[in-house]
Amino acid sequence: MKITTEKLPKSLLSLQIELDKERFERGLDQAARRLSQKYPIHGFRPGKAPRFMIERTFGREALIEEASEDLINKAFRDAIKQEKIEPVGQASLQGIDSSDPFTFTVHVPVPPTVNVGDYRSIRVPLELEEVTDEQLERAMEVVRDRHVVLKELDESRPAQEGDQLKVRLATIVAGEEGEQADPEPEEQTLDLVKGRLVDELYDGLIGMSVGESKEIVAKMPDDHSNEQVRGKEVTFKVEVIEIQERMLPDWEELPTLEGFDGTLDELRAKTRADLERAAKDSAERKALDTYIDRLVEQTEFDIPDVMIQERAHELLHEQERQFSRYGITLDQMLQYRGQTHDQAVEALLPEAERQTKVTLALREVVRQEGLDISQEEIQAEVGRMLLDYDEEERESVAQLLQGQLLPSVANSVLDRKLRERLIAIATGTAPELGEQAPPAEAADADQPADADQPEAEPETAAAKPTE
């Protein structure tokens, strides 16, 4: 058997396979026996007619057609074994090039090639924001609010600072397309605390009584959390339904109420430390996202389409699992969107391509950095995870973590190690790479960091090429 290979774009390998004469003839003999079993030949029992009679009856082309599928599948399996090819998806038959000698061409998707370039030269500043006293006080107020007690008013009175109001509220945004003249109001609960409401709304609610209605016009700030109303004029149509007094605990009671073993100052210090840790995590996430974007932008990829298509299918069925929690089937979801299954997959291709590129680039960084994990690190992670469970639950959870969830534990260890290394690279503080070549298997511990594209299964692609 003669095999000619040619590398094509998008990690496709073209195989032109030419069968030797003897193998081809054996295939025709087997095809003749199959035809003689399928169709009666006058004067011969089923399956006993000689090949020359079959060929005379049906013609040589029909015999070759009967033999082709079996010849192609067996020759293809032998070819990928001989050439040590690892398909990452279903091969496709391009056609039979010749019947004498019997020659056909197959395109096989093979593992992608990835060149991350000088990824260690990418720099992203770590922009840490200082925790202000104002932020600390707001966080302490949130902690205190967890223990608020609502009290019905002894006597009817207007709303005042600190009250909780139940209102009917309709919001009209100036210049909004399709603006309703009289939108349907919604019942909402508002804390009448300065800083938690737009200033104009806060000021307008002060002094209102139960049953009173008012229109309050406010100019929304340019940095409002809702992008749709930033810098716009908004009219609030509000009717007060109920007023309750919010009874907050004394500050000195807060450590006890929180189950904190320490003083109020120590609780405040812990809260500041939590805020600083959250600020650091946020800065690192932002730097990491920027670094990964630049890494993917500079990386050269040669990816088979089948990997991206498979990821798009997975994304769709991840959505299916999410909707199934609410009793919505995939068919219902597609009907609501007005899409067919294929259209839904096609719409997900850009995101699937992005995720696949992120995965491949990060795997290559893991390989080049020589990042791997030890059994000791995995066991330490198991121990850390067990601390999140009550003592009576730990034995059963430990069995899960040491069993079917062990790959996930290993992945979380590698994930954290990769994130730390990427931050160090981005900020120019990474250690120099050693002289020893990084182990190729380091990237095999499932998916690192933001990566979520699974390895393709070569054996599923090797069964037979499709037309």
C-alpha cells in the first residue's frame, strides 16, 4: 500500500492511498461473494457463483462499487496506524481517484499547531486600588444591615431617614424609544438611606406619607451602574404603600451578632483585609484577562474546523442543561429563539473559536513553562477543600474527592499554579525558565485557567471516513 501525505491549512492532512494489486483483487473477490449471496445467479446456489460469473452478470464497475466501502475503511485504518496519525475528528473521503490502481484521497483533521511566540514579553500592569475609609464604612454598614429588624410604626408619620418603604414605582427614561405614557408600576422595597438611592429620589421620598403619590425627576449620574440610563433624565412615579422603621443594632453588638471572636476594631480590621483581598483578586483577574487577550492575539493557530464545531455543540448543550433546571427543553429553547439546531450551533461558532484558542494557547504556555503538579499538592488541595465541610461530612466527601472528583482537584491545583505564573509573567516577576526542557505531559491535567475545550478523542475519528 502506497501512502502520500500532504499538509493542508486548518490542520488537515490529505492522505492519498493506493492499494496494491493483490489487496484490491482480494477485495473484489469478497465483494463478488457478497453479491452472489444477495442476488440469485442461475445455476448456482446462493454465495457459490464464481467471481467471473458475478462480474459478467453485473459488470466490473458494479463489483468495484460493492468493494469500495470495505476496501477504503480497512485501508484507511491501516494507513493512520502505519503513519502514526492521531485524528481529532471524523475523516472525510474526498473521492476515488482511480480504479486501476485503486487510489482514493481522505482528509484527516489532526492535532492543531500553536505558536505562542514570545509570550514572556507581554506586560500588563497590576492596577491595585487602595481601599478607602469610605469603602470600609460602607462595607461595615452592609454587615450591620444583615441584622436589621423591621418595626411597624406606633403612629402614622411621614417617611424619614433610615426607614424602609414599600412603594409602587414606575420609571420613565427621557427620550427612550417606545416610551410609555403611563408605564405599569411595580411594587418595590426601598431603604431610605442616603447614598443607596439617587439623590433626587432620596430627597423626594423624605416626608412622604402612606397613600401619597409623587413624580420625582432625576438626572442620572454618568457612572450609573445601569448603562441604559447613564446621563439621562429619569422620571420616577412613586406611591408609598407602607413605611416601617429599620432598627439597627448598636455597633458594639456587631461582633457577637456576626459570631466573630474579637472586638469591633478587630472586626473592622478583618473587613478591611477582606476588601483588600477582593481588590487584589479583582486587579489580578483584570490583568489576567488582558494578558490572555494579548496572548491569543499574538499566537499563530492552525486549528481543524471540527474542534471548533464540537466546542459549539458543547456550548449549546451546556445551555440545554442550564435551561433544563427550569423545565425547559432544548427544542422549546430553539423554538423560542426561532432557530434550528444547526443555526444555534452556527451562532455559537465565534465563541467556540475564542474558547478553543484560549485553551490551546494556555496549554502551550503550561508546556513551555514546565508546569506540573505533584501528588503532594493534590492531597494538600483535598485537605483544604475538606475544611469547607462539617466534620461529620468530611469522610464521605473525602471519598468523592479521592475518587471520581480527583481529576477536578488536580485541575484546580494546576489552574491556580498557572494563574500565579501568568500574573508573574505579565508583571515581569516570573522566574527564569530552567535549562531542562519542559515536560510535554504537563498540559494533560485537563483544562487550565480559562480553558474549557476538551481533548478530542482520536479513536472516534479512526473508524471510517465519511463522504
